Amino acid sequence: MTEPTEQAVRDALTTVIDPEIRRNIVELDMVDDITIEGGKVTVTVLLTIAGCPLKGTITKDTTAAVSQVEGVTEVAVVLGTMTTEQRTAMREKLQGAGSSRDIPFNRPDSLTKVYAIASGKGGVGKSSITANLAVSLARTGLRVGVVDADIYGFSIPGMLGLSGQPTRVDDMIIPQVAFDVKVMSIGMFVPPNQAVVWRGPMLHRALQQFLTDVFWGDLDVLLLDLPPGTGDIAISVAQLLPQSELLVVTTPQQAAAQVAERAGSITTQTNQRLAGVIENMSWMQMPDGTRMDVFGTGGGASVAANLSETTGAEVELIAQIPLDTRVREGSDAGTPFVLAHPDSPAAEAFTSMAAALGQRARGLSGKSLGLSPV
């Protein structure tokens, strides 16, 4: 039997993905040593932190990958820990040097579509829409991230069944992952039942850290769940992510629609683009097939029409989501409704909305086209 080569083993290790960083362990310089003695291969893998909770997964995946190499009869995996210098080198490879770190979604070559999901008032279902839309986008094969920017009223971790704190590699934070969606929230750092009592500058700094210190990797779509209204966070999003687009959530009720218009009209001052209006709780489907308009009708269409007039650009009503108590039940249980009931009218509305938003191209403003004068 031919003895395996080091290159063949290294090639096999490129299929081993770090479960948190979502890059292969060769690219991350986690493979410290490969020893080959006949058919026995010993691989030394350096973990980013001591006591990594996913070391079992890395060991299993490394063993499975190397076992597939021709000539390998036995695999041993030895785990070590990166030095401070090695962690710094890895972090800078992923994020750039700390002194020059910027928001990756603002770079001219970024293709990430950034949608800020806003509402004029609370209780219109903005967070449940964010969670279910994120999962719906991920189901189409897109790489999706969510920033829970509602610092005071965070709820995204619970809706996606997440608990505990994210892993930190020095000053780089690895977002938690649920249903193939990367998530970051202040709720991952705050003890249960403890209020966040911060003024505007601290809110701005927290949001900035979520965008610069968190390793998001290559995302197709980033969703931000904003707090209600047009306060500090809405202003900070416009400053930190000037190319972000606003999705305004309302219910059919005219009182909610009037407040939603004010939330959408902020774009006339921030120069953001309005991606559209989402009408939630549009109707309730009755057992006999008829619809009950629990909160009235026309709110979403009214918001879209009035914002079109205010901004001078066409604003679409991109989705009407029926009222379904199972959306609330799924949010409380940490199981997204679109996965538990994919054939329901509400889930189909989320799917259609994800298809429309996921296919839209990000604008070319500020991007290099790779052209030069002849």
C-alpha cells in the first residue's frame, strides 16, 4: 500500500470547517503539524481558545477527512491551543489590523445587501419578521446575518433558540449560528432579567462593535432589527451603514400606518433608500376559507403610497403577512415558524419576500468597476 503524502493529507484537511468561524482549518492556520508513519497519520490541530466547546466536532471531522486519504490506516488527532501571537495573526488575516479595522459592509467591493427593519411603534411584529425572513433567506442558499439592534428590547436570540455567550478570540467576536443564520445581540452578554440602561453614545458604540469586532465572514444579506421609532439607533445605522436600505413594518390599522410613515420618512434626512413596506397581521384565515380583517385593511398600501409621495421614489408594498398564532408560538419556542409550517399562507409570504429581496442587486454607488482609460 502506498504511504500517504503530506500534501494529500493537507488537501483533505481543507474540507474540515471550523464550526464557529466557518472557514477551513488549513486557511485558519490551525494545522500545526502532520506526521506520517506508514499508514498512521497524526495531525496536530491548534484550537483558538483553550477548552473550545466544539473541539469534539473538530476532532471528529478531522479524523473523518484524513481517513479518506489513500493509504491511511489510522488517524490520531492531537489538540493544542494557539499562542497569543498566533491568534492575533489569525484575527488580522480575517479582519485586518486593529488600527485599520473598518465596517466590512461599507467597503467598495462589498456585495452584501443590508436591510434595516424598522417600525414606527412596537408590537407590529418587527422582530418576528426579522427572524423568519432571515431563516427564509438562508433556506434559499444565501449567507445571512442578523444584528439585533434593539438594544433595550432585544428578542432575536430567544426567537432563534440561542443562549449563552459568543466565543471571543482576543477582541474578535464569533457570532452564534442558528438555522444557518449568524446572529449577534446584546442579549448574549446581559444576565437574564437585567435591563440595559445606556445613553445614546453607548448605544452607538455597541452597534459599531457589532459591525467591526464581530467576524461576519462573507454575507449575502445582513438584517438589522431596529428598535421602534427614529431615535439614536436609527440615526447610528444611517451613519455607520449609509448604504443600508429601510424595510418599514406596519399593520393594516390606520393608527399604526400613520406612525410607520414617520419611521420611513427618516430616509429623506439620512439619504437611505426605502426597500419597501411590509404589512404584518394583514388578515386571519378562518376555517371556512374566508378572511377576518382583525386590524382593518389598507394600512400597508397607504404607507407605501404616502412614502412614495414623500420621498419622490416609488415605494412598494412588498409583502402582506397573514395573522397566524403559530408565528407567536414558534417565536416563544425558539423555532422559526417558516420551518415548522412551510406550507402555511404566512410562511409562503415570507418565502416570496425572501426571494424578492435576495435577488435584488446592491447598488453600484462607490464601487470600483475595474475599468481604466485606454
